[in-house]
Amino acid sequence: MNLVYGEIIALSPEREIRIGKVRVGGAIIAVSLDFVSPAQIGEVVLVCDGVAIAKVEHESKTEDSYVPGNTGEAY
């Protein structure tokens, strides 16, 4: 089992399967996107053996990520 992260750079339907071209490192691979509907160009997916199994949600740094007691100052 190979798990890698990649960015979707192109979408195309092949027969009844949604296929995406995904950039993984310096390589571009064809990946089935049927499990991560609706995947869009520019999104990052987790790929297992040629099948995208999850979309990666980017967490932005907001006040929701505040840690009580952390003043942000160095000791």
C-alpha cells in the first residue's frame, strides 16, 4: 500500500470513472477520483495505489486555534 499526497492539476471523465491528473512530487499520475466527489483542480488529495481516498483540508491560522496560556513570547 502506497500513500502519497498530490495536487489535482486536471480532470477528465473516462467511461464512467472520473480520472484526475495529480502532481505527486515531480511526477504526474492518473488517479481515480470517484471516492472524493466533488474534487476540483487545485485541491490536494491523499492517494492510495492510484485511487484518491480523501481530500486534504487546509487549516488556516485563526483565533480558533488559540492555545490558552500561550502569549506567543519566547522565554
